[in-house]
Amino acid sequence: MNDSVKSTMTKVPAVTLGFWIVKILATTFGETAGDTVSMSMNLGYLFGTGIFASLLVVLVPLQIRAARFRPFLYWATIIASTTAGTTMADFATRSLGIGYPGGSLLLLALVIASLAVWYRALGTISVGSVHEPKAEIYYWLTITFSQTLGTALGDWIADGPLGYLGSAVVFGTLLALLALAYWRTAISRVGLFWAAFILTRPLGAVVGDFLDKPVAHGGLELSRAGATLVLGIAIVVLILAIPQRAAAGDARDAA
């Protein structure tokens, strides 16, 4: 290998089918857990955001300081970001009064800005670059914005005539089309990854809402805490059952 190309192992998992399954479960967990704290426990969106943002602030530095990929630490950080994203999006769209369209557009702008700054600073937004602290900071910032965007986007679509199940079909179909594009086209793999990463969040949001929202609103009205517990157990079992390996790192732009 050319000495100018730095190859190592990243501190994020390889992007496999197992990765996407756990990611979707984690985003669904984030929706039900966020709703449990802000709604069922009546702590409100702002207080809920404070709780989960505090967890995220603790976990991200631990993830950055880790010498290698640690599956449970990584997924705990993902869950903290998606749960914080749930309460932050609800606070922005409901408490601040900017609504789902305003919140979605604002957060989309933040995701694009984060990716643009990351690319300008390092020349790549590939997960293969996530083996140095600066790239990790950009990675987790972008992920947090994307998780928050996904919540607002999912709520926006589900609030319309499609409802929760119809919205789940829409987002699931879009993800299937991205998978097809991955296998059948030469479209940038980096771009497809981030598009899929963003879309898994609204899918998880509408599935989570379908599980815990009232029957009169199109949900199953299951216990939020119960659904969160079941999802949490499923995530742990899958992390243990599915081989977890770090993604190969490469300093080059993989786009």
C-alpha cells in the first residue's frame, strides 16, 4: 500500500445489514424512550432534552477517547443521540412553535452545513475517516443533527393523511430504493450512506409512534416504557448475536 494512504481501523462499525437492523431498532428505541420521559413522565421536552443531551455529552468524549471500536459504547452513543434528537425535535417543532415544516427545513440546513464543514476541513465525509478526533467530532455532530431531522421529518409526514403505517411504508420504500441504487448504480457510496442514515430515523420515529400513540390517532397505544424495554433488550441481543467489527479506515475520500 502507498505510504501516503493511511489505513487503520475506525471506531465505528462496518456498514452491513446487521448495522442497519440495529440502527433502525435504535431509532425506534429513541422515539419511545424520548416520549416516555417527556410525555409519560410529564417532564416536558426541554427537561427531556437536557437529560439525553447530558448523556450524549458524556458518551461522545468516551467514544473519542476509546482506543478502538467498542460495540456497546458506540451503540449507547447512537441511542443517546437518537433519544436526544427525539426530544430536541419535539421541543423545536412544538414548544418553539415553528411546526414540522419549519423544524425539518432548519434541521436539514444544519445537517448539510455540518457535512459541508466536515468535507471542507478533511476532504471527505466518509466513515472511513472516523479514526481521528476531528473526524469523530464532525461525525457525531452530523449524526445528532440527522437524528433530530429524522424525528421532525417523520412526525411531519405521519401527521398527514398517510398516518404512521403509511409513513413507515414510504420511508421503508425509500430505503429499499437506496439499497437498489447501492447495488445497481455507481452513485457515491458516501452520499448513499448518509441518505440512508438520515432516512432510518424517520422510519424509527413513525414505527415508535405507531407503537405508543393512542388508538384514536392511529397507534397501538402500547406502554411507552414497555416498548422501550423490549426494544432495548432486542438491541442488546442483536449486538451480541451479530458479529461486530470495525469499519476499515482510509484517509482518502471514498466518495
